[in-house]
Amino acid sequence: ILKLFRNMIIKDLTPYAHFAKMQDLVRQCVKGGDVPTHLTKSEFSDWVYALRSNEREWSRSFGETILAAEDLASSGEVLSAISTFESFIELCPWLQLIEIAHSEILRLEQGRD
């Protein structure tokens, strides 16, 4: 989605034509997300690119978190596995990844019963 907005912004002649849509998208995707308001078209495009890079980094980190938690859970350390996800949730700004981490915690908790 962020790639789509970046392409729309680059092609558009006005730098803030898609600002409201981008603001809504960022608020739906990122904890406390706000789009800077005083950027040139080029700076805004760079900001969107950096945001996308940040999402990729957090996705990679989440993959590592899942592997670590699964290793802990498979060795009987379910509470440590849950704690691993909780630590990720505290730091991660991406709401979709947080939602998945909560689902993983629920799955681990249900497996303990």
C-alpha cells in the first residue's frame, strides 16, 4: 500500500494531493502515526520510502521473534515464549504485526490449557 502511495505522489503535480489518504493510512498502520505536514514533494516521497523500509525491518524482526518464541515453546518454556511476543509488542510501531503477535500469544495461552 505504501508503494502505491509513493508512486501516486511522484506522478502527481501537487505535493499534498494524497496527504489526507496517506495520513489515514499511516494512522491505521502505525501506533501514534502522523505524517509530517511541512515537506516538499521530494521529502514526502523520501519519508514514505523510509516508512516502507521501517516496515520491512520490523517484519524481519517479527520473523526472528516468531522463531525464538517457537523454540522456547517447543522446549516447554511457554511463558518465556509469550514474554518474547510481549516484548516485541512494546517496541513495534506496526499495528498489523502487533495484532499478529497478540494472536500468537493467544494461541500459546490456549495451548497451555
